[in-house]
Amino acid sequence: MRRCLLALLCSLYLSPPAFAGEPGMTMNLSPGSIAIPIAVDGQFPKPPLGAPTSAIPSGVCWGPCKESMYLALRTTNPSVTREDVASMSLSNTYDPDAAPGDQSRRFLDLSNPRWAVSPATLKEMLGMFHAPRLIDARSPAEDNGKSLVGAFPLHIPIATETLQAVLPDKTQIVVVFGNDAGTIAVADVAEELRRLGYANVLELREGIAGWIAANGEIVETRVSEEREASPSELLR
């Protein structure tokens, strides 16, 4: 008897709940709880146009990847909404050479093939689960001892082995930066990455100077040679 009761409780606990409903219907799990959209045939109802961001249910093809897409697209088209991105396919969302019929193409600013990302937008993107990969395009001579946290130095010519280690996923968002808008290598590295098949390449044109001005976090990449001697060293 005890085994039968245990088996019954397990089956009730582990079995997926069965709900029936029409598209757009919601259910409340308990008094005062939030309304949860009911999925019909595995599909959640699509939010109406103009609905706030909070109205987009998790079942409507959304997540960290599309949030990053939304932030990147917004750098060239401030009018794009999360609903617009939710209806897009994951492929070719950033690609300026996407097929003419691709619905995401109308959101791309084709007059700006080298996309610029602002420090403010980059801050938001770095808070995403799928954060962009930061690439420091400065030459050793341009390195002032400061960089963005987590950035990797990459110079032309770019070695294949380096790319495979640093950027194994060609669909990942990449942000290239230098010291400021005068760092020519930023455009060169970004263009080379796009030529090699990395379509999601953005440029922080304000560079480290703009990042610091926006109170962005930086890291010291080298210790100053003119440091004070320790007491033990002074006694030698």
C-alpha cells in the first residue's frame, strides 16, 4: 500500500500539467498571482503591437540572444522595438547582405556598414547573458596601459589559430575599440573580421576615452615601472 501511494504521488508530481485553452487565454495559479499565457499546440500568443516589453511572454521566441540583437540593431535604428526583433529569425539579423526578402533587412542602416555602438549601449550589452566579445585593436605603441575588462588584443594580420581560440563562434557579437576616434586600426580590424565571415561586428568609435567618460569600468594592463620601492628594498 505504501509503495502504491508513493508511486501515485510521484506520477502526479512528475507528470506535466495538461491545460486546454484558446490562443490569448491566461490562467492564474493562485489568487493574486500573475497571469500566465496558455500555450496552444506549443505556441504562445503573440503580444499585440505596441504592447510594453513586459507583455512579451517567454514563449514568444525571446531570450538573451535576441536581447543582444535588439541592442545592436538599436545602435543604427533607434525606432526598432523588441517586438520587431521577436518576429525575426536568428539568422542574418545583422547581415547587411541578407536576402532582399528577409524581414530584418529593413531595420539595418545600410548607409553605415561599419556599425557604431555607443558606450551606453555597450554597457547594456555587457550585462546580457550572451555578452559581446571585446577586441582591442590598438598596436603595442598605442597601448596606454588601460583597456576594457575582458578585452583581447587583436592585430592585423590576424592569425587563424588566434581567431579559432578567441572567436570560435562567427555569429557572436564582437565590439572592436581603440584609444579614441583617431585609432585607425579599429576600422581595419573590424573590416577584416567581417571579411572573414564575422557579420556581427560593432565598433566603439569613442574608444577607451569615451568609455571612461561614460564611467565604464577599465583595467590596468601593465604595472607602472615608476613605482615606489618597498621598505625592504630601501634597506638593501
